[in-house]
Amino acid sequence: MDSIQKVISDNLVNIRKKRGLSLDKMAELTGVSKAMLAQIEKGKTNPTVSTLWKIANGLQISFSVFMKEPEKQKVEKISLDQIVPINDDNDNYLVYPIYPYHPEKKFEIYTVKLKPGYSHLSEKHLGEEYVLVQNGELTLEVQGETFVLTNHDSLKFIANSEHSYINDSDELVSFYLVMYYPNQD
């Protein structure tokens, strides 16, 4: 665990940089001198509660934001055999949610398996799709065009029109599907 002084220092620097503020501008907004702000950011002083309240009020943020410790990066291993797929078309189109949508992220990642001789029509929806074929041959119909993808091929498109995933082969096709939502907040 970092010392509270370092946590406050790091948070203040991050807030200032995220907002694109100079020390001068932050001093003007908060009523705390540029010298004092610089000392806090460098971790050379332990600011008083009053000073932190002045900064919080001037920046219109909560007082507790200064004490928030950064989340530790987790390493997460996921095995496909531990995921229950979402099925469509009588188990001919199986979608495994590897990293489902989360409001703080702008993407989701799936593994998809399409059985031989089957196709799946996807309605139009928000976002961009990134399709990366892992094994087999996948035919995609997108915006009136047909694309044939084989092992390690990929295709990116905006999903604002109907599109079809087709397996005309005699082998199972598996591919990764990344959905990206650039305008989600």
C-alpha cells in the first residue's frame, strides 16, 4: 500500500493532467498557491484537510477522490470450456462471451463457433465489429458485399446494417468477434 501522501500526490497530478490544467490555472481555480500545489504533486508535503478541501471545491470534485488508491491490475485467465455459450439456430451458432460488455469499457470479446452448412443473420446494431477467423472458412455478407475469410484473416465493419455469418464448408468455423462501441460513455 502506498503512503497516503503518495496517493494524494498521484491523484492530484492525474486530475490536473486529465483536465489539461497548468499549475497556474489550478492555483487560480482553487485559491491554493502554485508553490503549494507543486509541493503536493511532488509528494514533498503532507497537505492539510483544509488545503485538500480548497482544492476539491475549486476543481468541483469530491474530497475522497484524493484518497482513492489505484486499482491493481488483475491477471485473468479464462478457459473456453468454463463458459456456457449463448446459442442460436438450434446450437448451430454458439457465442461464448469471453469478455462481456462492461459500462467502463468500450468493447466486448466473443469466441463464436458456426457449424458446417449453417448461417446466422445478425440484425443491424450499434458499434463496429472486428471478426478474426481462428479456424475454417467463414463467409460474411456485409453491406451488399461478400467476403470469404480463412484461418487468421480478419474483417472490420460498422454494424449499422444487417450482416450474415455463413459456413458453406464441411468443417466447423471458429472466430473471434470484438464489438467496439466508440460513442459509449
